[in-house]
Amino acid sequence: METPFRQALRRFLKSRSGRVGLVLTLLVVLLALFIPVLRPYDPTTDRDYLNRLKPPSLEHPFGTDNLGRDVFVRTLHGSRISLQVGLISVSLGLLVGTLLGLLAGFYRGYVEVFIGWLTDILLAFPGTLLAIAIVAIFGPSLQNAMLAIGVVQIPVYIRLARSMVLSLRELDFVQAAEALGAPPGRVLFKHILPGTLPPLVVQATLSIGTATLEAAALGFLGLGAQPPAPEWGAMIADSFKGGYAMNAPWTMLFPGLFIMLTVLAFNLLGDGLRDALDPRATS
């Protein structure tokens, strides 16, 4: 008899979007991990004014920018920044939002009212606008951008975790644990929390793509990673604001393609995980 894990794995491998997303995600992760070893890069010294705005060639596959910097190397190293922002900001939103959602759904009463009030305040602002406001308060930097994106993610997980708790707490095994005198903390974290993990994992995977877009938007506005860091949004902003996007479109094209590739990878992976972890799926 197959274990639930093997059944979920088999459903995932049957999903075409899951397989494609897994391959693309592994490509992005491996690129971010090994590019410093394969192509060491120092953004503070990578300037060659004699080769400004050169089109793609064998020496520079993605061309060069207005300072003569290799767009290929900078784009590949930008994957490290985007992946770092995605993982850290989503982890922050996942941990804080899940904890608050568990408390709101389990204890109800004033706890639920307060957390619901906090969630409504966060949701009252468009996500990107809220992130801009947070970075504007604390100052533009990569760390503050990750904090801002993480805060934007929190209400998503609060609502998801709360809805899962409200459905799980009425099930027989939870009622039995409470009837046997299990303390609330044990019921919440040992019996209820595991049941909330599948949808939370799927949402976290999808949120990495969203975080990548928001990081690029902040970088484009100059509120994310600061120059000369090779961040994709900042690279597009340099090309756009410098006025050479039409004459040297490769300076915008390749960072934009990598943003699209990363978002697509995690969205497809999330779709595959949703199909695999859905308890209503047939094996």
C-alpha cells in the first residue's frame, strides 16, 4: 500500500506544469548557488568604458550596459538577490501570518477580532504601495525591501491559516484530543498545524514569484538593492532612466526575461504542488 507521500509524489510527477516548474526552479536555484564560483564578480570594479553599450557577442552574450559592464554576468548574479528576497520575505510572511492565523482561528473572541482588525488594515493598502511606504520610512536598502515584502505577505497567510483552523477544529480527532484533556497548545500545534501545511506550502511557493515581482518593482523605483548591486529591477531602471533603452534594448530585455522566468518557474511549481497535495485529487 502506497504511503500518502508516495501518492502525492506520483500525482506531482503526473502534472506537466509541476514537472516544468520543478526543472525551471532547480535551474534558478542552481544558478544562484553556483554562479559566484563559475563566474566571480565584483560590481564595484566591473567597468569598461571602452566597451559601452556593445550589442550581444561571443565575448558578451547579453551585451554591455552604459558603463561597459557585462549584462550576462550581472543578470546571472541578479538571480542570487532575487532568490534571497523571495525566500526571506516569504518565510517572514509565512511564519508571522501562520502564527497569527492559528491563534485567530483557535482562540476566537478578542484575539480573532484584534488579528482580523490588523489584517484589514494591511489589506486596505495595495501591496506594492504598502511596500513602498515601509521602505520609505526605514530607508532604501535590500534588507528593508525584504522586510516590506514580508509584511505585505502576512495577511495572505493569516486568512489562509485561520480558514484552515476553523475547518479542522471541528473534526473528530481534534475533538477527541480536547476531550482527553490535551492542552490547547498541543492541540493547536500537534493536531491542527500539520493539517494546515499543504495549502500553506502551495501558497508560499506561489508567493515567491509575487515577491520577485515586488522586489523588481522596488528596485526599479530605487528602493531595493542599491547600486552597483546587480538587481534585475535596478538594471531595467538604469536602462530606462538613462535613455538608452531604445538604442540598447538588450540592457532591459535580458533582466526582464529572467524576472519572467523566475516568476513562471515558481508559479508552475506551485500549480504542481497544489495538484499533488489536494486531498480530493485521485491517484
